[in-house]
Amino acid sequence: MESTTYLLLLLLLVIGSTALGGVAWMCGTTRRLAAQVDALQGELSGLATSVTELAATLAEGQAGMAESVGDLARRTRTMEQRQDRVEMRDLDERRYSEAARLVQQGADSQNLVRNCGLTNGEADLVVRLHGARQSA
């Protein structure tokens, strides 16, 4: 019986050593995994900070872009208004030039009202100005 007891104790010792080795291995693995988790959390925190900074930069860029677009829209409106004024001036100049030419060819003020779109007062003035040249 002593040999059976001895074998049993030896078997229990082997099983206990194996179990203890397994626990030690698991503790080491747990520590390594915990270190990896900590490292990944640090990386994740750094990435979150980078994303926050990029979002802030993007928001600033959008605000600046919106301001630039607003400036361009204002400048475009101003240029369109200037262009409209120039076109109106050109149209007026063409009307008066045409009226002066017609007066020099003998047209009266009523002809200028009908053909050039001038008011009676404008037509009379053009006739006086350009008709006087002809008779002078």
C-alpha cells in the first residue's frame, strides 16, 4: 500500500504542478493582454484627439470658406450692378447718338419720340442742340 500511496502522492504532485504551471501561464498571458489593452487604449485616445483636432480645423475651414463665398457673392452682385449701369449708359448713348443723327438728317422731335424712345422734352432738347448746328 505504501507504493500505491506513494504513486498517488506522486500523481497528485504532478497534477498540482501542472495546474500551478497552467495558472502561472494564464497569469502571464493575462498580464500581456492587459498591457496590450492599455497600449491600444492609449492609441485610441490619441486617435480621438486627432479626430477632434481635425474636426475643429475642418469647422474653421468651412467658416472661412463660407465667408469667402459670401465675399465673392457680394463682389459678383456689385460687378453685375456696374455692368447693368454701363449697359444702360451705352443704351442711352446709342439712343441719343441715333437721335442726333436723325436730327441732322432732318427729323423732328415727334420722330425722335417714336423712333428713339425719347420723352418729348428730351427730343426737343436734341432737336435744339443738333438742329442748331446744322443751321449755324
